[in-house]
Amino acid sequence: MPDVDLPPPPSTQSFAFVSWVSSNGRRACPLATFGARDPGALTARLACAEPPRADQPELKNASELRGAIVLVVRGGCTFAHKARLLQRAGAVAMVLANNTREEPLAAFTMGESLEDLAENEDKDAQELTLPCVMMCLRDVRELFKKFPPSVKTGALKLEILPSEEAQVIAQECLRIQREQHDAKQAGRGWKAIKSTTSSIFKLLEPQASFSGKFVTCDPLLADKPLNNSEQLRGAVALLKRGSCSFPEKLERVQRAGAVAAIVGNDDSKDFDAAFVMSVDHIDAANATLPSVMVSRRVKQPTDFYLSAGGLSHSQN
């Protein structure tokens, strides 16, 4: 059963707080309706579940999770199923990583559906006693900067505070989080702010500009060796999303000598959809080519103008 529980209104949420060495303060994480909710604190080593979504009948690395605060990834099964697997393995807490790339600050209260509760009652399932929280994607990425999944020496502190105190601290944590996120996003786009005695002018300027002929990759998915590598040298390459990871596509185009890449989204339901390309648990260090994603609506008419050449690509 998928994790389809709807998030409750923010005013009804209970929060726990996660921190680590150099975390620059606490991270407010919604506390699940199941599991431990009483005030308390614990510090334990960080471990990652295998498989990452903990959506199988058993965990491959259950023996490594005893006594650990375990990170799992959202999706594939119910939240409670993940928590029960971790509790059975001896984990002391669950941190669920929200993987909504379009909303990097999103996190909500995990709960059990009525069907889950009825099924657990029929099977006399063990009561969940470990604290369970959801962490937004932005905070998960910050955590992985300090402790990548391959690092086995990470440690986390998880705190559950009295309700009123937790609400006050959570609101402050979330405010700071939003301000830092907005400032970082604004810094990517606004290069200069000029002020006069009468007004403030915000000048949106490209941080870099790349020009060249516009060439479609062959194959368009760039999921195999490129048949037109020579044509891509010095060009702005057009390719399509799908079949392989973004870094794999971009590395192929980069090796061919392209100066930039435009990735067309393949969403057949939402022709205006496009998002920031990113990956988790994949090494993207070699993909340094400037690249953007455009929606399917933008890509389709673009195909008709490829013969014109001389198009340019600016990176903001």
C-alpha cells in the first residue's frame, strides 16, 4: 500500500529535532502519529537501510542497524511497514527522507491508514515504539554532505521536546530554513542590485553565456554512445529525459565537446512540467557541463528550429 496519507494542517503537527556535528542548529522534522512521542533525547550512530526504501519483506543489512538511527527513503510501501522493519532490526529511531525534488522543504506528519490499523490488529502486529520523523530533501542533502551513505562514522541527535516548547522552536527553525533557502535561490538568479534615491532596480543578468549551433543528440535520449559526436563539438546539445540518469547523459554530451545541454522533459500528462535536475546516491562530480531542463511544450516547437543554427544558451 503506498504512503498516501494526507499531511495535517501545520498547526496540528508535532515536531522532533535532528542535529549532527556541524549541522548549524537543529532541523525541525514532523513527528509521526505512530511510535514514541514522549519528550526525550537520544544520540546514536547514523545508518542507512538497504534497500534504501525498506519496501521489501526483509532488510539486507538488518544486522548493521541495531542501536542506530536509521535513514530510509520515502516510497514503495507504507510508512509503518518501514518502521516495523527497522524496529525488528533493533533500530532506535527512523528518519524518513522525503524525496520530493520539486519541493525541497516539504515534510509532513506520517500516519497509518485505517486499513493499516485494521490489518495490524488482525495480525496482532507489534506496537511501534521507536520515534519516527520525516526530514525534507534539503536537510537530507545537507546531512549527506557531512555523512555520505558510504561513511559509517556519522552520528545523529534526535530530541522530542514538550509540545508548546517544540512548537515555538519548530517555527523558528522553519523560518530560518526558509530564509536560507530563499537567499540561496535568489543568489543564483540576481547578479546585481542597484539602488537610487527613488527606487531599487534588480538586474537579472546571466552569470555565464554559451553560444553555438543547436544540435539534437543521436540517440535523442543520449543513453548510448552518440552517433553524431563530431556534430556536437562546440554545440548546444538537445537531448531527452529518460532511460538513464542525468549525469550519464551529460557526461556523454560533455565528452563529445558540447558547450551546453538542454534536456527536454518527457511528461505526457503535464506539458508545462520542468524541474531542477538532481540525483541522490549517484556520483555526479564528472558532469560539469552547464545544463537546463525545458518542458515538453517548449521542446516540441524547438525541434522545428534546429536547422536555423546559431542559437545561444544563457545560464542563470
